[in-house]
Amino acid sequence: MVDDEQAYLPGIAVIREVLDAYGKTPFAEGMTTLSMATGRYDTTQALFDGSVGVEGAQVTMQTEANLSKIFERVLRRAEFDVAELGWTFYLRSFGPDSPYVALPIFPNRVFRHSCVFVNRTSGITRPEDLVGRTIGEWGVYGQDSGVWAKGILADEYGFRPQANRWVIGGLDAPAEPFGFVPQIRPDGIDITDAPAGTSLAGLLESGEIDALFTANVPQSVLDGSAKNIVRLFEDFEAVERDYYCRTGIYPMMHPVVIRRDRLGLARAVFDGFQAAKQAAEQRYAHARRLFGATLMLPWASRLMDENAKLFSGDWWPYGTEANRHTVDTFLRYHYDQGLSERRLTVDEVFTPGF
């Protein structure tokens, strides 16, 4: 832990200004205030509604409709005491001078075979057909979903990012590549920005790119207006279930990070997130007993029954040991794809003791 307050970036003075702007002081009536920002998931809902808290702290929860806005607020201004932060965004700024360190808390997990879309007229019907093609990626080369997708395709099908051309831009609307994170463009890989005034979904629809690796589903796919955009894996659920059965990997997108100057609360924060996750597990168990009636999602009980056969015990484990293999796999992908200068280890990227 660093003793010198001035070592924290962007600096304690800036943090105090942010706190003052929200009408808060760091310590009120003997209770430490704690600002936290995450997506509003089933695994974090109890923190947002206040039914679960962080022992010894008065918690203020915040979120954003787009998680990249949380990431930007963390990386530009170190605005929150605790926050969800994308893996690659954390690793690109990781080091002894970073104001944050990760806790092995993963509120967001998504299988990523389903995140690869292709133009139906491109002739791409299997992963091997991606060789030599032009592929879009949202916001940054090596976003978490893209790191997972590239790594999985490399392990399973021999995919090599170096054999492709990459275009970085906005998903549904024109946007510059993210300016709040280093835009690492590894040697030997052809990476360009999307042409001004274009979106990746539009480029894929028109056939100007052949495929798209994305964290979010293109809006044109959701509203049914896309004519030429389809998933590479049409029956992605079956492919992803098979992948999990063989590897035991349920990809996590984002850890939770804590400011180094708030590490005294790390155990309480971990326990709070754990309790919120357990509250979600209890809600699902209750829903399953009631044939899914509390979810209002048709056939939810069948889905939960199928998942219960596949997953044993804790579906979304927290803690280093329970996630060692999955985290190590992501760290390997990050290094192999030229996004880390060296092969990081699981133990060095987390706060010790968890």
C-alpha cells in the first residue's frame, strides 16, 4: 500500500472536490461514506435497493446505461471508491501507481460465442471462414468481449487475429474509439478506425466489413430491421453449453476494483457483494419453486432446471481460487493478443487475501 497521498492519481484533492460536489464528506457521524458504481444486475440489485449493505460504510450506489461511462469516470477521474471495471481497461492501466486494485468479484458474466456476427452474404458459415476477413470491434481493439471471443476461437478453431483486418468504431452510431483508455494496436495487426459518419452495424449490414465482435447486440438485430446480419453460431446456446461442459469456463467480463486508499474496507466490500449475489440466488430459487412465476419470463422454470443440471453449487462464484482457471485463461488471451507487455499472474492482479 502506498503511504504518500500524492501518489494517488488524479489526487486526493480531486477526489475531495468530487465528494463535495455530491454534498458528501469522507467521514460522516462516525460512518465512512463509500461511493460505488456497477451495472444494475440481479447480482447487485440488493446493493441498489439497500437490502444489503457494506458493513461500517454508508454506501451510495450509481450506475450508467452504458457501462463504458462508468469505466470512463473511473479511469479519467478515479471518481468512485469502488467500481465495476472492464478487464482490459483495468489491465491496461494496471501497475504500482494505479489508484485501484481488483477484488475477485464478478457481477457480470457472459458466454461469448454469441457475440460474433457476420454478414450473411460474406460466405462465412464457420469460424475457419473468418481467415483474411475484415472484422469490426466496438470502441477499442481488445474489448473484453473481443478478447474472450478471439481467445476462444483461437483455442477451439485455430483463429489468428493477425490474419484479419480490424476496424474500430461505434456500434449503432458513429463514434470515435474510446479516448479514456490506451488504444493498444499490436505490431503485425492491421487496425484502422471506422470511416467518419459510419457505424459498425451499418458497415456490417452493407458488407463493408465481414464480421463484428461486439459486447452488445446491434439494435438492428434486436428490432428485426437487419437483413444481412446473422450470428456466426446460429445455435449459440448449444455451442456455449458444450464449451462450458468441456472447459468449466463461464467468462467474466468485469472485476470490481477498489481504491488503494480504501483497502481497509476491502473485506466488507467483498462480503457486501457476496451477500447481494446470494440474495439473487435466493430469488431464483424461489422463482424456480413457483415455476418461474416471479420472473414473468415464459418458460423460465425450464431454463433454470436446465441450468441446474449444468452448473453445480455456486453459478457465479467470487474469490480467487474459485476463478483461478478462468482468470488465468483471460490473462493468457490478453498477453497472446499483444495487449499485455508480459504474462500477468492471477495472484498479482487481485488484492491479496481473497
